[in-house]
Amino acid sequence: MEFDILQHIDLIAVALVIMGGIFATKYAKGFNANNATKTLLFGSLFMAIYLLIKYLAGELPKEDYSKYFVSYAVATSLYEIFKKVIVDSVKRVTGNNLDNNKKD
């Protein structure tokens, strides 16, 4: 029996949490919290909006609740690794640095 982890992860949800963290780091400078807290808050907000849209469209069965929980846990746990890959890729392609914490 083979276990495929990707069957238990929603990649859109993971991407939204990562993008929420990047957004928070770049644009929520007036928010008085550290980057980890901003990432959790904005990632949670982006994920909540996504799940609300799915719910209102009738595409959120109870069987998928665990899938979204695992997706959120994976995204927040591996955020720094995912962020580095995304930021480096965007910088390589566009020349723009998405990460305000690093100097060119």
C-alpha cells in the first residue's frame, strides 16, 4: 500500500499561506508584531478567505477538513524553506527582491 502525501495536501491552500506570509513581511510594517506572528495571522486570514469561498460555492465537504488542516500545518511549519525558494526564483526571473530583510 502506497501513501501519497499530496493527496492529503491542498497546494492552493499552502500557496496562500506562503503568499500571506510574504505579503505580511513586505506590506504590514505598521503592524506591531514579529514576522512569525505576521505570517501566522496573514496566512490564516488568506486561508480563511479561501475556505469561505469554497464553502459558499458548496465545495467544502467535511471529509476535506483534515486536508486543509494538514495543508495549513505543512505551510506554516515549512514556511521559511518555501519562502526562500519562491523569493529566490522571483528574484532570478525578475530581478526584484521580495524579501525586505535581505540586502542585494
